[in-house]
Amino acid sequence: MENYTMLQFFEWYYPADGSLWKHFANEATRLKKLGIDSVWLPPAHKGMEGDQSTGYDAYDIYDLGEFDQKGSVRTKYGTREEFINCISAGKEAGLKVYVDIVLNHMGGADEKETVTVKQVIPDNRNEFMSEPFEIEAYTKFTFPGRAGRYSDFQWDYQCFSGVDYNATTKETAIYSIQNQYGEGWQDVLDLENGNYDYLMLSDIEFRNPHVREELKRWGEWFYETAGFNGFRLDAIKHMDPEFFNEWLDHLRGKYGQEFYTVGEYWSPYDLESILNYIEATGRRMSIFDAPLQANFFKASKEHSDFNLCNIFDNTLVNVLPELAVTLVENHDTQPLQSLEQTVDSWFRPIAYALILLREAGYPCIFYTDLYGSTYKDTGNDGKEHEITLEKIDKLEALLYARKHLAYGNQNDYFDDPNCIGWTREGNDEFEGSGVAVLISNADDQTKTMQLGTRHAGKTFVDYMGNVTEELVIDENGQAEFIVREKSVSVWGEKRN
Ligand code: CA
């Protein structure tokens, strides 16, 4: 089977100029040629900041850039028509297109309501610090700009379990709403903060059966409107896993489609919690390997003090490779973002070799590594920063090696804290396949590795171009491979 690669086709600071959908449509054919097979697009619906919203602050999930709401018709990324066109262009180019689904919360309510709440302790959400009292809350969504088109469902406080703003006193805190569907928060698996149901804005109440039915109807409408191939699910750590079981089963059953799905359960230091979620969702979805991304971050900061033999310790790809989506960076971990945990640039080609050239995992490339980016924002230190992210020159070579070379048996040489390597022996299905990868986080290194006798006598070169010497594989199928300091070399057969 051919190796597949996903691309996250956006970053947090992509300009809010309405160009992203067109940009993707223009790039689709080139991306396929580079070795990309699937693309994760950002949320397509209108967010509470209109054309400035990334979409993770969902306002109206039926407004894909069609209605004059929140100060604009289009979204940050373009219009409804451009969105639908770009999915068609992606599919025509042979790409699978995954859409981003944000159903944990909504923001930008049209009207206030008087609701009864209890205030909770932020780091222990199961503890109430008040008796029930009334506040005015932004919980009524009527979508006047859409005026009932596609759905006349209106959201009120019965559809939400919590808010963070008391409009009566203008205070910000976490308030648990008393509605008819349940007392307190919904059970979610993650025990961080006592209960992590509440993340932000108006938290959706999935115990309300009308909400679940409406979201299934919306899923049908969205698929029939846009014709995508799969989903990326936002903030699932803050949602009852039962909801997505029901939602995915409904859509998969109704349309007889696989709808490949990857969920964002962001727990970089708690693999157990991720595995519990996978069990609770009965393997219906893959999960981003946040623990692996955290290991890459740590390795990039510790330089030669990091033991490379431990790079896959406590990662999802190590224990459940078939459900792991591996990544180096995303729109939340990039510099100045909420979960900032940026892998230093010297280590990024190494990290990409680790996710692209091994058997395990479904790798996802981050937008800036292919396109670069420059932006300004206030960091966690409260200061303004200007960031320039360079694209990785060698990423295209790594994508080529994944598509054409990284096949066959894998032999690991994780035997030196500062120098690890592996080989893929190649197979008959992919002519010229077979690759040897060597990584150093210290000085220049060499390692003798077995590539298989099928390669005896062949000349190998470093596809990364870091090592200029050529090597000849000996009669036993081995060679002493070379890597330069703090880099990765990717050895494949020399081609004319
Ligand atoms: Ca929630």
C-alpha cells in the first residue's frame, strides 16, 4: 500500500483576506505532485468575529460565508461558493479533503437571557462557590441574518451547560447553567480541573436530545452541501465521547461513507487519557499524537542532552500506530499561540523524518513548514513579537522519500543516545524503494546498517544533500552510513 500524508492547510496567522479557499484550489494539483494525499481545512463556518475569526469561536455553523452576519458575508477564508469550489478542486486533484468540526461551544449570541447559574471554582469545576443565582447570559442564538434558511433551530440556555460572562455585573467567571437536562457539568473523560467539560464561550449541552438531533441534521446538510471526505474534530477532550459516537455512526450509516476522522484530544503528557478516549469511542476515530509532538519539542530544546533512543516513549504512535496522526506543529503550538510549544527549527527536518519515513502513523505536515509565515502578536509574556517561520527547504525531499522510498521491512538502530537510525528494505511494488535514515543531535556520526542484499552493489546518496559522499552497499547488504552534526541524512539509490 502507498504511503499517505496529510497536510494542515492553514496556520493561525494566515491573513484574514478571504483568500485561503482560492489558494487551496490553486495549489491542489501541485500538492498532490509533492506527495500530499489529504488536506485538513480550517472551520468553514462563521465565527463570532466575522471575517476575522479563525472559526474556533463558532457562531453559525450553517453560515459558510453566505449571510451578512457578524459584520461580513465571507469568513476569514472566503465565501461559501469558494469553499465548495475548493473542495471540488481538491478532490479533482486526487486529494481527500477533511473539514474541521467545532461543536464544543458557540460564541457571539444574538440575545441575552436570564438564566440560573452556580459559579464554579476554576481549577475544580465540580466545586460550586455559590448557591444558584440569576445572571443575564449570552445564550440565545436566533441568526437573524440567515432568517431560518437551512434550519429554523434557535439555541437558548437549554442548549448550553455553561458560560463565562455575567452580563448583569460584567464579570468573567465560569458559570454552570441550570437547565432541564442535567445538574452541573457533563461527564467527560479528562479529569483536569476536576471536570473539563467547560473550555470557552457558551458550552454546548449534549444531554439535550434536540441539540443532538439538530447537529445530526446539520451534519447531513454540511455533507450534502460540500461533499468532503472526512473530519477533524475540535476540542473533543471537553465533550462527552458518546456524542461523537452517535454523530459519526449516524452519518457513516446514512451515507455509507468511511468519513475518515481524526480528533483533537490535546493531552501531551497524559497518554492514558488519550487511550481511555479511544476506548470510549470504540476506535471510531484517530487521534493527534500530542505526546510525540511534546517529545519533539523537548528534544529540540535539550540538544545533545536528549537521548534520541527515547524519542517515541509514551507516545500514541508507539502503542497504537494505526490510530495515531503524527505531527510536528499545528496552529495551537506555533509561536505566540495558546498551547505554544514550538519545535526548534534545527530539529524540524529530523522530526519530519521520524514521522514521514517510518512504518507507523499517519503523518500530518504543518502549513508553515511548506509555505513559511511572518506575523506579529502578543506572546504569553505580554509583549509584542514579530515571528518569521521559514519554510523547510528539505521537506519536499522528505515527502518524495516517503512516497517513493520508505517501503518494506524496517530495521531499527536505536542504540546510541546521540545517533539513531533505521532502514526500510524496499519491496517489489515500488521500484527503487529502500531507504536508510540516520539522525544525529550532536556531532558528525556514522553507523553501519543493514539494508538488504537486494541492494548489494548499488550506489546510495543522501537525498537531503547534507552529505556529499556517495556510498556503495556491500555484498551483505550493508553500508556505513554518514550523518552531519545535528541533522538527518536520508540515503536512497542514486538515480540519473
Ligand atoms: Ca464541553
